Amino acid sequence: MLPQLFSVPTDIDEGKSQTYQPLKGVIVGAGQVGMSSAYSMLIQNVFDEMLVVDVDRKKAEGEVMDLNHGLPFVEPTDIRAGSWEDANDPDLVILTAGSKQKPGETRLDLLQRNTKIFKSIVPEAVKHCPNAIFLVVTNPVDIMTYVTLKISGLPSHRVLGSGTVLDTARFRFLLAEKLDIDPRSLHAYIIGEHGDSEVPVWSKVNIAGMNLCDGNSGDLPEDEKERLEPVFEAVKNAAYEIIDRKGATYYAIGLGVTQIAKAILRDQHRIFTVSHLIEGLHDIEDVCLSLPAVVSRQGVTRVLNLALSDTEKKQLQNSAKVMRENIEKLEL
């Protein structure tokens, strides 16, 4: 026999809506990146309501069943698998759907395949989620952010990509490991493309207020180059190394997506190297790539105009050139 539950009298008028508005998100893609993000956001209590949308509805349902069975261990979240019709005016849409990078492929090799997928996804997302911020995680993330922006017709501040958030985290971790300090005590950025043309900002590496690089050149000290330059090579090649060993990367990016989502939903005004539309900074126009930006409830609200060394500026402009050359191959 089921236990009887008795209502408790309150002075709340059941006919009146409460002031709290639940935080709602849609994760598009039930693959490894999408579900690592979903799991991370679930255990960090990011959403009140989470919808998983995937072309393989059966897989999405299985993933949601698995997550729901863990709800007794975490804060309450309404997790469902469904279609766009179930979106219910979400605050955030996270796009992770797309082809997976194969061993030996670059992120740019995915471009044509994933652009085709986004041409079917994005219009539906905008139709059913007209007020949402759009966070793109699918690779090549900078160009897919640009594709999403152009297809959606949304204001640029409402479309951002995970960009070099993961590369920046890798840079901080590997540098901190080399210098024997906690990575949370070190500030360092990777900017530009999330890919082979990305740029390490050595001139802005900072530990407790002390710059790693001295002088105005922004270059590494000669006595540190042999020790530290391999750190960036390890950052740039990290995805290839992981893919070669286990087939895909997903845990770290899931954690990164969670932090971006929290910054948006909780209006934190945090700075991340997210991918977003660049118009004029460092003589770069009409591409999406990563520079440190303020992320809040409105999306990307401000972009930091980093004082780069001459070498770093040239490398960033080359990264933008790579993005532009690939964008021009698309029919948008």
C-alpha cells in the first residue's frame, strides 16, 4: 500500500504564478560531447529543466533515462528527451550535434558535413527557441558559430561558441604543471581559431601579478624557450593525441560548457575566450574567433582589446585569414 500524502495548508494563492522563473536549456546532440555536458550541468545544478534533442530519439531517451536514475543523488532537475516542439521557450540552446572528428582529420575537415547538418537544425532551433542564447560547441567551432549566426539571423551577442575555452584550460594546466603551481593561480590565454592556427598569448601569461615575459616584445625569455615552447605544441596537438588514444575528447569540454552556461544563466559577467563575431579589433572583420570576452545573461557583452605583441597580432590575423578562407567556401 502506498503511503498517504496530505496537503499542508498555506497562504499561497494557487492561481498566481510565483516570481521564480525556472532556468531551461536544450542540448542538441546526444553524443559524447552533448551528454558529457549534460552530466556536468546536472551535477552542478545549472538547469531546472533540460531537454535533449537528437535525430536518434531512441538514443536520446536512453541517455535521459540514465541521467534520471541519478536524480536521487543531486539537486532536482526535470530532464527529458524530445523534439523542438517540447522546447518550452528555453534560456539557452547548446549545439553539439555533428560529425565526429576522426583520427588524422583536422577540425576544418568537418566543415562541409557539419554545415549541412546545421542548415537543418538552426532554423528549427530559432523557430522554437526565439529568446534563447545560442552556444555552439560543434567543430570547427569558430566557423560553425559564424554559420549559426548567419543562418539564425540573431543579434551577434546572442550567438557564441565554446571557442578556445578548452585550449586555454589546457594551456593553463600544462603551464602550471611545468611551473609546479596550481592552474587556478595562473592566467594565460589561447586566442584565435580553436584549431591549428590558434595563438598562445605569451605576453599576457601572469602569475600572482608577475608577467612571465619581460619587456615590450612579448616573447618568451631565451632561457625559458626550450622549457616552455613545447607546452604550446602539446596544447595545439592535445585533441589529436586524445583522439588517437580513445577516439574523442568530451570530459573537459563538458566542464567548460558548464562554466559558460553558468555565466550566462546566472549573469556572472565572467571572462572566457569564447568564439564570437569580430568586427574591427586587430584589423579583423566579419569572422568568428576567440578573444577574451565578458559573458553574461545577454550573451557576449564586451570584448577585451588585448595589447598583443607584434608577433601575436600577426598570428591572430593569420588565424582570421584561415577562418575567412574557409567561410568563403560555404554557401550561406
